[in-house]
Amino acid sequence: MDIVLKIAENAKKYSSIIANAKTGLKNKVLADISNELIKNSDDIVRENKIDVERSKKLKISESLLDRLTLDEERIEKIARSIDQVIEFTDPVGEVIFGCNLPNGLILKNIRVPLGVIGIIYEARPNVTVDASVLCLKAGNCVILRGSSHVLATNKKIVNIMRDVLRSNNLPEDIIQIIPTGDREHAQQLMKLRDYVDVLIPRGGKGLIDSVVKNSRVPVIETGIGNCHIYIDNYLDGISTGSIIGIVINAKTQRPSVCNACEKLLIHKDIAKKVLPPVLEALEEKNVVLRGCMASKEIYPGVNLASKEEWYEEYLDLKIAVKVVENIEEAVSHINKYGSSHSDAIITSNYRNSIYFTKTVDSSTVFVNASTRFTDGGEFGMGAEIGISTQKLHWRGPMGLREITTNKFIVLGDGHIRE
């Protein structure tokens, strides 16, 4: 039997078991996974080094190498994020709303698992853990299809988690990985609508577009992060140092992630004063400057950006700068070129902050804060399965509740409809 079909059949077969598992058992499994990841960190790092060395020979980018690399510290951080998920309330069975209907029926709407969730993702091995842990706690089976660049690492991590399931008398196939990097296996997973309830792609634009275009299984897009910061002309009480701090953090703290700032917009009235020190600080952090003609005239270190670049997610130490006429042009630019991920305004004007947050069409909009905060952990949701940029059925970081659906329970006493 085909390997992907067998994996999907097993996931469907065991989905009812994890859907009905008690919270205490699920939390024990999660705690065991956390402990076993730390206990086996040397083995995980050993497999990861194999992946890293193989990827270096393929001459992949430094940003991609960073995203797939694990060390003991990163593994411990991943394990600690599981401990947070344990502390969160189990969403399964939660009553969303309920009432007694006029005809005497008792109506409840409760939260239930989605069933079988497929995750197609690139590079990051932490997604292997985050996705598995969240799916398990929310009562779902998970099928993982990671990048070929990190296949050895992912297989090792999945084997550890499957051993924990088995030791707790649960089917190990609640968590499964497609054990190859073959593209046709990913494509086959997209066709298995009878077995897989939803697909969540995590990665670059090419991967996400491919899944959305080719999948017969419903897809939740976790889109790219072409994130913007707009510096308004109202800056009373906001120092240049504070502006620099926000921009530097958003761009350079970890440039390879989706909530890093990729574009900087600035009002024309304060551009000559504020832009030079901001761009100088970026250059000191080895950020390559691209931008419009007006920004180049103000700061010669800027090289002109192409039209296509305004749509681009760099995932690197690179930023594009544009001088705009007003806040309306800034919002229009963001809504045209952005990816509906995370965008920020730096302003002291209350009305402008409200206008920006209401009119920018993104999952997360910040006022006077770095875009780097768009994260399940930072939002108090624990680990996340992705950051959704679409409007159905959720937008923004997706935690436990966001990977469940609902069910109506109706209690009657011989009721018939007339």
C-alpha cells in the first residue's frame, strides 16, 4: 500500500481515540515529551548536524540554515514551550454557548477536535514539536511533512514523541511523519480529502501558493510576513532613540522569521530629520538598504528597489524604505503590497493610531511596538501551529482553540418539529 495513504488511514483510524482522551492523560504525554526531548538532546543535535552539513553543501542561504539549526539551548526552549501548553485549559468539550429554546429543547454548542491535521512546512524543526503538541492537546491526529533539509532531525524528534505515546498506551500513529522529502508525497497528501480534515502550510510564498492551488483538502494559510513599520509625522514624546529601538528590534533581532519588519515607511514631513539616524543604525547592524528615490535623496546609502521588491519577504538583513505623503498613502501601500501578517505605526497621535489599526487589513496591527511580538507565546497562547493571514476560520497566531471546531448538542424529550 502507498506510504502516504497508509499514514492517512491510520490517522483517521485513531482520531477518535485522541479526540476522547482525558485531559490528564494528554498532559502527561506532553510532560513526557518535554522531558524526553531534553533527555535526548544530544541525539537530536547529532542528527541535526547531519542535516546542517548536507544543507551547507547545497549552498542554502544563511537565514535558512539558521532556521533549521538546533542546539541544546534551542531544544530546551522548545521543551519549555510544551510546559506552557500543559498549563492551558483543554479546549475540547468547552461550551461555547448554550440556551434553553422556547420549544423546550436544550441547545449547547461545544468545542471539538478538527480530526486529522496535515502540516506541510519548511526548515524549522521546532514546528515538528509545536504542531504535534498542539494537535495532541486539542485532540487531533497530526501528519507531518517537513523539509528534506531537516528530515533526519524531524524523524528523530517524531520517533521520540511516538515512543512517549506508546509508553502511555496510546497509538503511536496519533503523530506521524511522511519519512521522505519526495514532492509527490506532499502532493498526494493534498488529495486525501477522505482522511485529512485540514492542511496547514508553513513556509515561503512558493510552498503556500502551491498548497492552496493544488490541495483538495481545506487549507488554512499561514502566509508570508511582508511586515511594515510606518513612522508618522506626529512624534510628541517619542524620541528618535525609541524609534530606532523599535525598528532595529523588528528588523534585526531575528531577520529570518515571518514577523520581522521588511519595509519601512515614513511621513515626508519628518523624513529628513528622522530617517538618517534610523538608517545609519540599520547599517551598523549590517542591514542592506533598498528604497524609493526620495529615501535615496535623503540617505545616499539606499539603493533603488524594484517594483517587485515591495511585495517581497526578504527573510534577511535587508529592508526597503519609502517616503509617503501621509498616513492614507502609508495604509494604501501596506494594503497593496503587504501580506496581511503584521504591521506597525509609530505615532503620538491618537486619531492616527485608531485610523491605522482600523484600516490596515492585517492579522495583527501594532501601535508603538515591534512587529516581532506577533507570536503565540508572546500573546499568552503558548506554542502556535502557525500565524494565519486568511480570514477563515481564524486570523493571527493559532493556538489550541484555533485548531478545534464546533458541534451542536441538542437535548430533547420526544420533541418533533411541526
